[in-house]
Amino acid sequence: MIYESKTIAPGLKWKQMGLHKPTKGQEIQNEALAAKLQQQHEFTKEEWDGFQVDRISFDSFVKVGDSYFKPLKDVEWTGSLPFVVIT
């Protein structure tokens, strides 16, 4: 079987990581992004471009209130996944 995976670009999906500041990664200080993350955790490419963040990686994080958010490394699958049938 043939399958393909596509990793979502960092910044389009976010996950709340808790109250403790991550020990590694680059903090993004962007008031507009932090404000919007209080309302939603997924953005379109156009919405993301509007934040004008110059550098981001999956290790980046943003402080939102008392919590920290990181880009979610989400995977979209296309095609067929291999599987095993046990009889």
C-alpha cells in the first residue's frame, strides 16, 4: 500500500501546554496572536500571515494570560494506510 503524510505548517494549529514556561524553544511575543489564541486554536494561512510573525518553529511558544501555547505538529494523511489482517 502507498501512503503519504503532510505535516501542517507551524502556526496554523496550537495547543495549550500549561502554566509552566517551556524550558526550550523561542518565545514569540505578539499581542495580536496571544489575544486571538484566547478565542481560537486554529488559523487559516491568511489569518496566520496577518500576525506577521517572522520566525516560528514547532519549539516556539506564546504566553497567553497565565498559560503557554505551542504550535501543534499535526499530521494529515492522504492515500491508504497499510494494515495487517490477523486471522
